[in-house]
Amino acid sequence: MNDIHVHGLQYFVIIAEQKKKNKFLNLLGEFGARGIETVYAHGSMSPSAIAAAFGLEAEQGKVMLTCLLQNEKAKKLIDVLYNEYKFDKPNTGIAFSVSVEGIAF
């Protein structure tokens, strides 16, 4: 097994509504993402009388997209998600990245 060190690489994660999956997959492609993986999941909010009274709905269909991105592209993508897709607002999505110091093959 070879240990190949790649500097400036981020493991990038987007969690959002399933209906927005294709939009975010296209966006990842525009940013040069590699090794994209799609996982379907359910949200954790459960409907209740109080939530219904305030008009809140339980969004259960979620998608988690993971990939590898270069450092600079990951930073730019975070800006796009927060500024254009309003990820800073509740119930819009979550995005984060983790630095990858090396990959073993």
C-alpha cells in the first residue's frame, strides 16, 4: 500500500432537501469535485401540535452529498452556498469541510 500525501484537499459535505439534489450535484461538478457520493436520509424533526400551530413542516427527505475538493474551491463553494443558497438560514441546508492531510491507496 502506497501512502500518497495530498496537501490542500478537503472532504466536503452538503446536507439538504432531496428535491435540490441535482442542483447541488451540478454545482459540485462546476467546482471540480471528485469522488462524489450521494446518501439519502431522513430529517430529525418530528411533527407536533406546536410545530403545526406555527406552520412548521417536518422535512424528512434529505440528501447528503460528499466529495473531495481543492482547498480554494471548497472555500469558494462555502461562500456560494451561504450567500446564494442561504445556508445561513434555518432549514436550508448544512455544508462543511474537513481537511484531508493524506490518502492511502
